[in-house]
Amino acid sequence: MSAEDHKQDTVGRIVAAYATRSDVSPDDIVALYHRLSGELAKQGLVEAVAPASSSAALRPAVPLDRAYTEDKVFCLCCGRGFKMLKRHLGAEHGMTEAEYRAAFGLPEDFPLVAPSYSQKKAAHAKEAGLGRYTRSLPVPQE
Ligand SMILES: [Zn+2]
């Protein structure tokens, strides 16, 4: 698949997801398609996929300040909530996390994994003995 095909495919998937929302009109969908195609074409002049574009190409399905809770992160393409978005983005929208961030102009530290989920993983890692000691504090030997 060429970079151009991939871009068209990505646009198609995003628009298709957007179209499943009840709060969008056909005009919105057409406008989104043109806007996205234009944005991606512009980016294409510079790079196949421009990282962290400063201008958000899409109107998110969920306001950014409500895009995640302790237990869930919401997909800005379709508004569905997940513990982590990576697999959903790939499976449903054919996007990588980087493409998703670029499409919505998300900052690098915007969570794509539910905070409680990543904390649980961090806690589990600590229990397993990872990250318990710093380099300045040597592990006591018995
Ligand atoms: Zn989605």
C-alpha cells in the first residue's frame, strides 16, 4: 500500500467512525472528509505522516477535558471508552497512536491508557520488585 493509499484509507476510516455518531449531520461528514483530505495532503507535502501537527484536523467525538476518566479513555474518533486505545485505534480506525495524536493535535502526555489501568500496571511492576530501588540505594544483601 502506498503512503497515499494509506492516507486515503485513514481518512475513510475516521470519517466512517465519525458518521456513526448521532450528533453529526451529513454536511458535517462531508466537511470533515474534505478537511481531513486537505490536512493530510498538506502534511503529505512535508512528510508522509507529520508528527504532532499543531492544528487539530478533527472535531473530537468527546471534549478533550472529558476524553478520559480514572477508568476509561474515550476514543475521539467514535466516542467509545476503553482501558487502552492502542489496540482499538489499530483495529477499528487503522491508525497508530502517533497518527491519532496528530489527527486531534494531542500533546505527547495526553493519556491513551486509563490512569487507573496504568497505575495498576505500575503497582504490579513494583510488587514484582521493579522500580523499588534507586541507583543511590543499593539492594541490601542478606
Ligand atoms: Zn474509535
